[in-house]
Amino acid sequence: MKTKNIFTSLFFLFYFVIFYANDFQFALQKHQKPVNTFSGNIGKDSSIHMVVFKDKNQKNYGVKSFFVDSNDIVTDLEILYFTKKPDILSYHYRDNIVSLLVQTHRFVNNVGGNNNRQISGYSKKLYTISLIDMNISNKEVKKLDLVDDQVDLVDAYYRLDDQTLAIEIQEENLKIKKIKNSTLIDSISIQFKKNDSLLVKEMFTESFQFVRTNEYVKNGSISDAKFYYEKQKLYYTNYNKKDKKIITATISLQKDVDPIINEIQLSPRYSFKWTAMATYVYEDHLFLFCRNSKDMYLDVINFITGKSVHKANFMSAYSSVLDPKKINSLNSKLSYYLNKPTITVNKTRERNMLIRFDYVKSDKYYYNDNWWFHHQFMMQHQNVTFPPTTVPNRFGPNEPYINEDGIPDIIKKKDLSLEIILDPSYNILENVDSKTIYKKIETEKFIKQIKKINGAKFLTSSFTENFIRYLFYSKTFKTFVLKTSTYPK
């Protein structure tokens, strides 16, 4: 028996040396217990990876970060310590500095509530939100507390490549902070016009999600209320099913530029009754995808004027490039609630529009800027099932079924998606290059492969333009491994 155990240990040691000898490795000390990990893109081919652990001796939490550049060189950064368990709200990379927005909180008894976020007699959360800059060159760390033991009034954080937008919604205006680093934070106030006050109140009654437009978008968000960012502007849409209308807003991030609010009434716009609808914003236009029992329809609406620039029903307009049987297959699958329709628009290398029509299972799918699909930062260590509604609104696609090692199970569904290519004048194109500016990465396929790693725990992954990087904990060898792979040709 002893000989067998020795043989098994030697086998695993040989396996580890053969497959992971050239990969970056990191081991915690005995009094440090891993809590979770995180991996994220931070540039075209750069990525950031973190190990969160609890220090039993110091009775605090640590975050160990690793930056990997486009040449696959790993920079080992200083450990950050926190008295409470930290949550990463956002991260970005600018001027050789990785900036993290980190949140911790504690509960206190609320004796007397003084605003609509504090209810008298109940415990309340007091937040500390810190902006931490980590210089890749000299490893210098700077910390700035944006909120110090207070009620956090920020409604959402929108992560861009080189900055984070902190958005606070007030009754008659928006306050937006453009956070670039601890020494460069710009604040702007967006004042809405008085005659738009009723629409503004209606706009932000629902929770909203951000769609990340500087990457290939496969399905996007199925939320009725969404934000998009393009060229120093925020675009907002809110689909009101009950009143059959869409409220839109164009918000410039330049100072002293008035926002533009529009109300698009849907009932007088269409002669038919639709039973499911999806929207997407692309270059100042709202793309509206809807269906009924007979056909599916696309309506492209100018975001500023509210007028249609392109209308088409699939059977007559797109049957030359789409199989009518496949049109019917997707159409029959769509519904208001369970199999929600999705539409996305991605720019091709020839500056055309690749428009993708699909559906997702609304009880298992959750989107917001592609965060949770790869990371499960706050869920991966918990052996429970989360319904989509419990996931924080500021994070992304939720795979709610997490196995005991914190690795997501893939949601399976039949592929009924359809794609068409339109030129800038909305003419249908055939036999043209369909490759998009942002690479289309089949993340589900690679996650399936990564899940097969023997003895992996706390596994997170990032998908850059040319590399797959994944961080995991080897239960056999009690060490973290950071591995880089390339996409198959």
C-alpha cells in the first residue's frame, strides 16, 4: 500500500512538472486560506489576475495581483491588505498603471433613517470604496478612498478600457465621475430639461445594465433598461412593455452639452401585434427586433430623430440569404419570458454591420459587460445555486450553476441563431467578409476544455485578442498556476 502511494505521488509530480513547469506559479503560506480568484482582460493582449485570501494570523484579507503583458511577461505586484473581505467593482489600465476600484463594507444599526436608502430600525451597510493604483514599472501603490465608511450613493460603475465611469442618478440630473487614476478624476453634472422631467423619472425606475461595446457582443443584455458607450457618449434605452414604448437618452460626457431625450411610441408604429422584442444600439441608431406568429421584423431607428431609416420583414427581405426554414425555427422558439430574443450589431473589418439574431433562456442567462461569465469572483467559492436576480446588477453574464470547485457549468441550448450583413446604407450583402473588428471568441468551448484540468479549483479565465489565460489552484500540489494558451488555428 505504501509503495502504491509513493508511485501515485511520483506520477502526479511527473505530470505537474511536464505540463506546468514553464507556467507561473504562486503558493500561499500555511496561515493564508484562498477565498477566490479573478482574471480579466486589461488591453488587447494584457490581463490582470488576482488571488484573494484570508490571513488567519493577521485576521484580515489580502489580494495578490499579477499583470501579464502582451509578451506573456508576468509582473508580480504587491499584496493589498483589507480588514474586511474585498469586492472588485471595476478595473482598468492607463499609462502603465492598473487601477482597481475595491469595495468593503460593514453593518451598523440604523437608529434613524435620513434618506430613501436608509430605513429606521434596520441595520445598514457602510461602505469604504478605494481607488488603488498599481504601477507596473516600479510597483508603486497609491490608494485613495472615494467613499469612507458611508452609504454608497453611486448607482453603477461602468468599466471602460482606460477609465471607469461612476454614475449617480438624482431626481433631475446625473452625476458622473470619470475615474482615470487616483490623481485624475473628472466630474460632470448632466442636467435634464424641465419639460423632460416626467420621462426622466420614468427612465430610471428599473435597474439597468451596461453593454460593453468595445468587444464582440454575442447576445448582449436582455434587460429592458440598458446603457451603451460610444465615442464619448452614453446611450440609454428603456423598453416599457406595459405602455408599449421605448424611452431613449443621448448623454454626452463633454461638459455643457444638453442630453437628448426621446419617446418612441410602438403601437402606432406597427400595424401588426408583436409578442417578443429585443433592442440594441449601434452608432446613433436603435436596432429593434420583434416577432409575431407570421414573421420576424427589423426596424432601425435614428436615435436623435426617432425616425426609421430601415424596415424589413425577414421572409420577404432576407430570404435570399437566410433559409426560410431557419427563420421559422428561430421565430417559433421566441417568447416574451422564457426564450427571450436577442439582437447584436458588430462592425466588420470592411465597415459593414454583422447583425446577429438569437435567443437566450431568461431563467439561466444574465448579462452585464461580460464579467461574471469568466470570473464568478464573488460566487465561485460558494457551493450553492444562485438565481439570476440575486447577482449584483453591475456585473455580467451569470452561469448560475457552479460546481463544488467553483467552475461554471455551461448552459446548453440548440443553436438557432441567424446572421445577416448590411452595408452602411442597409443593403443586404452576400459573399462578403464577415470577420468582425473585435474577434469572435467561442468562450464556451474553451471553458469546457479548461474545466477538464484535473484537480483544479478557484479557476478563472481571461480571453484576450490572441491568448487564453487561466488561473487555478491545484489541490494536489497546493499551488496556484497561471497558464497561457493560444487559440487553435
